[in-house]
Amino acid sequence: MEAFYRTHAYLVEHTNAPVRRDLMDEIDWNDRLIGIKGTRGVGKTTFLLQYAKEKFGTDRSCLFINMNNFYFQGRGIHDFAGEFYAQGGRVLLIDQIFKKSEWNHELRRCYDDYHELQIIFTGSSVMRLLSDPMIGDIVACYSLRGFSFREYVNLKTGNHFHPHTLEGMLQKHETIAHEVAAEVDVESLFKEYLHHGFYPFFLEHTNYSENLLKTMNMMIEVDVLLIRQIELKYLTKIKKLYYLLALETGKSPNVSKLAETIDTSRATGMNYIKYLADARLLNIIYHQGSVFPKKPAMVVVNNPNLIYTVYPRNFGDREILNSFFINQLRKDHTVNKERATDAYRIDGETSVRISAEGEGESRARGKKNYYTASSGLVVGKGRKIPLWLFGFLY
């Protein structure tokens, strides 16, 4: 146990999170079992350690452990937690919980047996915690996302711009944009963010694209294959499918043709697309009223950084702009594709069309609750809103 305390103290002391994530204030820390999901590379480990540093420091009532440690191949979470609890431990932080077999059974036993012990754990974005038969009724589930454009701007410039609701932003976008543009070079920062601003490891002094490429492969190998218990022999098929979808990002996929290309059935191909979306490598967009497993209206790479890593693109390409818009909106909103226009329908109420620089107006321009998000604007006017401002929603 002492070795774990020493590791905890070292990690907490050397944790220096450059941005305090808003999720820190959104979580109800009074819940006894808290699950924090997120895609690989968004900073879940740092988030746990930042919490430990803020609330406990090196107080031995809190302990961080990682299920990657070989020690836990020979010892269960329940048994370890019992020893920690008996020694006065009250908050156990568990990183990468899914690396331990029957982790959900172990957490249930901890919850039932150690009534004054709080467990906070991190897991993959593909995990279905709330529907888990062992812990779904006792776990509070949260998601940690990559940096929003707002968070990136604050980090790069030292500002403290606050997030806005969609309704507030639509009503006051001119004022908000003026305030931001008066302080920072929005255009330059936006181009940077689209290329390398979503994942926190852009802060590391390493090659961002190489780091992201490794992360993407780990997403497929661990978050798709391992957790979904798919045999390794299907890895090349899933990777090829992802590449083909990335090449056609923003379009309605011909699932039957894609399935034929990777030599599988249409149903299996659709399942693979769903798994890639659960791993936050893709976003599946439907028309209103349609849901999985129906054919998507479009499949979009989850965020622009991924697109740039798969193949080089130019800023302003519609695929990049669509990916950014959907990524930033889907944290708190539903996004559907309209059937009759090229716009997106947000929460079933508001229509937004993406406009690349130099494009003309849409034929639906006069429609009620219809807006244009333009990549060519720093400050908008009326129903024309700068696209970058949708990155200030979280």
C-alpha cells in the first residue's frame, strides 16, 4: 500500500493542468460512485489528479490507482479498496477501470460493503455505464471532452472568456464576437485549433500528428476491439472502413458498398460504424425521426484534428467546417440533417447552414429560426454568425 501512496504523492505534486476544465464544477462530488467517460487523449487521468490536488493534496484519505498496474492482475478492486478503507481511506480514484475484468461487479461490492467510501473512476467513451446491470442504478456518469475552441483560446492567450448558451449566443452574437475579437486574433487561433487544438497533448513538445495517429490506433485497438470483444483478425477491416469513411466525411455513406469493400455484411458494417462513433472517431448524423440502425444522413469525422491526421486538407474545406460545427454542438444539443435543405436542425427547433468563405446564400435564407454560420466572418450581423463562435458553447 505504501508504494501506491508514494506514487500518488508524486503524481499529484507533478500535476500541472494548464486549464481548469468546467466539468470540475459540473460534477456533484457528493455521489458515492462517479464515472468519468471520455475518448482517449482528452485528459481523463490529468483530470482525476487535478481533482485530487485541489481537494486533498497528499492527504492519505484520497488515493489514485491505475488499473494498468500489473499488481491488479493478482488482486481485486474490492479487496484492495477494503484495505484502503480500513486504513482510513475515503476517496479512491481509479484510472482506466475497464482494464480490470469484472470491474462492474467489483464496484458494486465496494458500494454495498464500504458505505463511507467514494469511488471516482475513468473509463472509455464506449462504455454504457447507465445501462450496466450491476452499477447502472448507483453510478453518476459524466463525459470529459476535448478542448472547445473557447478553452483553446483561453489557454493560448491567458484570457478567461466564459461559455455561452446556444440561445444566448444566437441573440447576442455580435456583441460576444466583438468582445473576443478585440482581445485576440480569432482567425489565426481558429486555424490553429482546427489543425491541432482539440486534444490536450498539443501542449507537449512532440509531433502532434504522430501523437494523434498513435491515439487513433489505440482507440480502434482498445476502445473498439478490446472493449467490444472483437477478434484481432478484424482490425484491418475496421481500420480500412474508417479510412474510407474519412475520405468521404460529410456524405451519406453507401453502407452496402462499404461492407462489400471490407468483405463483411451490411449489418456488421453498420455495427462497425456505430462502434467507431462510440469511440468518438466519427459522428453519425440522422434526419429527424431516424435512428440507428437506419441509414445515416451523413457520417462525419468526429473533429477536424482527426481529418488533418488522416489526410491533408485546406482550411475552409466544407468537411473541416462541418466536423467542427457538429463536434462543438453535440455536447449539449441534438444535431440532425434537414431533408429539404443543406442545413442542420438543432434540437428540432433551429436551422443552421454552414457557409464556406465565398459561398452564396441558401434558398432557405428567409425561413424562421434560420441562421448561417460563416467561416469567412470574424463578427457577424443579423442571422449571419461567425462559425468560430459556435466553439464558445462549452
